[in-house]
Amino acid sequence: MKRQAIWVVIIVVLALILLVIFAGVGRYILRLREESQEMADLTKEALTEQFDNLNTQYDGVKITLHNDSLIAQLESEQLKVQEIQEELRKTKAADARKILALKKELETLRTIMRSYVAQIDSLDRLNKHLMQENEVISGRYRQATQTVSQLSTEKEKLTETVQIAAKLDASNLNVRGLDKKNKATNKLKKMEKLEVNFTINKNITAPTGEKDIYIRILKPDDDVLVKNPNNVFPFENKKIAYSAKRTIEYTGEEIPLSIYWDIEETLLPGTYRVDVFADGNRIGHKSFQLEN
């Protein structure tokens, strides 16, 4: 009996020990599960935050772009990010396998994002290089344009100088009245004609060849003495009347000339003027007096 009591006691003690052990193991397992759940919750939350950051990065990169094709590619990849974000939202925190798979997809999308950023940086560097080259070319173009403009201005000045230098000039201009015997007279009542004398000066820069020399005799009231209303010539973009003309062969050397006006009208005493023209330019002028 004594032995049986001892065994009973031993068995009860062992049972109590096992009960304590099982209780401790249960609490440990429960704690592990709670910790595992907490870890799972933390992993899902961190992964959600990383997906949000990646989505924000796509938005930020798109704002800086002006390339429609590249923007379309980024939007396509961003759509994948948003689809996985939605999938992660529906995934239970305890589904460690699914969360791990989504985490791997996140790494893949990050790699793709980095490749786009590298491509964008490369394009940005290329764009800056091209802008620098364009600035250099633009500077050269502006310099060339300024040079051309300066040369054009100089050419215009040179052309103007040449034109001025090539312009004929009449000197020693003189007007006298002649009687019917071609003798000089100062008396209007005896004058049969007016003789206009002058010299075309030597000019080696002037074009040579046949030239029309015109004279215009203006009365005191500024009317021009004319024989025929059709006697006109071009001057300063219009047609003006002339009194008489003479055609010469100009060789560049000095030529003395005389042009005559036959008096067929009544001339009144007063101050008259004679203008000489050639090549569309007025090359000489002089005032003179006629008296009774």
C-alpha cells in the first residue's frame, strides 16, 4: 500500500509538471504567433509605404519631362505599381508568401524606375550639351549676321561713295544773250537766242559712252522755257520738262559744251536760272539777269 501511494504521488507530481510545461509551451506559441502577426503587419505597412513612395516618384519624374513617348512609358509602369498597391491592400497581413511575392515585384519595379531615371539623366545631359552647342552656333550666327550687316552697310556706303564719285560735274557755267549776228548783247530787245556755256569736268570713275545733257531755263516766275510739252526727262522718280538738250560721247575727259535756246517768246527782265542735268542728276546751276 505504501508503494502504491508513493507511485500515485509520483504520477500526480509528473502530471502537474507536464501541465505546467504544456501551459508554458502554449503561452510561448501564442506569443510567437502574436509576434509573427505584428511582424506581418509591420511588413505589409512598410511595403505599402514603399509602394506609395514609388508611385510618388513616378509623379515627380513625369512633371519634369517634355517627351510624350517617355511619359507614356512611365505612365504604363506607374499603372503596374498602382495595380500591385491595390493587390497589396486586399492581401491579408498574415499571408507572408503573398507579401514576399509582392515585395519582389516592388524590387523589380524599383529597378525599372532606376533605369528610367538613368535614361532621363542621360537625355538631360544630352539636351544640355545640345543647348550649349546651339548657343555656340547661335553666337556664331549672330556674329556672322552682324558681319554681313556691317559688310552690307559698308557696301552701301561704298556704293554711295562710288555713285557720288561717278557723278558728272559741270563747271564754268555761264549764260549770255546773242543777237541775230551771234554777237553777245545784254539788251533783251536785241536778243535772238540764249547761249548756255559750261564744261563737263574730267571724271575717270564715271561711266563712259553716249549721254544726254539737258538744260532747264527758268523764268523769274519759275516757269520753264519749253518748245514742246513732250520734252521731258526722268528726275527723282518723276518726269520734268527741259528747255533743250544735247547728246555727247563722254570718254571721261573734260568736254566744253554750248547749248542754245532760240528766243521765240517775249521775255521780261528779271532774274533767270539755268539748271544742267545728266544721268538723272543735276550737275550744275546758275542764276543770271536779263535787262531791257
